[in-house]
Amino acid sequence: MSTFPDYVQKELVKARAKHPRAFNSMHEGYAIILEEIEELKLEIFKKQENRNRLDTLTELVQIGAMVQRLAEDVVIGEKFRK
């Protein structure tokens, strides 16, 4: 059975393969995370009978992956560029 961090790691690998260029800035990362949060909001605000737990989990995983990517590409990456 996979854990949430396992799902996030798999999503991050998939995202990096699809979009290999690193985030350029905190602003770019924030915009992408905000887009993912908006998608989660749409899922959460669906009527209960139309809400799908798997879709909700998918959005949460995508947010986690983009948060990790921002940390790795920009925040931690800056440490190694100095």
C-alpha cells in the first residue's frame, strides 16, 4: 500500500518528465501551486453526491508535488547556486 508521500514522489517524477525545466522563481512556483489549489477548491465545492474521493486525492497529491518542486528547484536550489 502506498503512502501519501509515495504518491507525491510519483507525481513529482511524472511532472518533471513532462515539464523538465525547473521553476525560475518563487513567483512562478506560487502561480502553479495556486492553480492546483483552485482545482482542489472546485473539487471540494462540488455537491457531495458528485464529489469523488480519488479526484480529491489527486488534487492534493498534485499540490504536494508542486510544493516539493518549488522547494527543490528554487529554495534548496538557491542554496547550492551561491
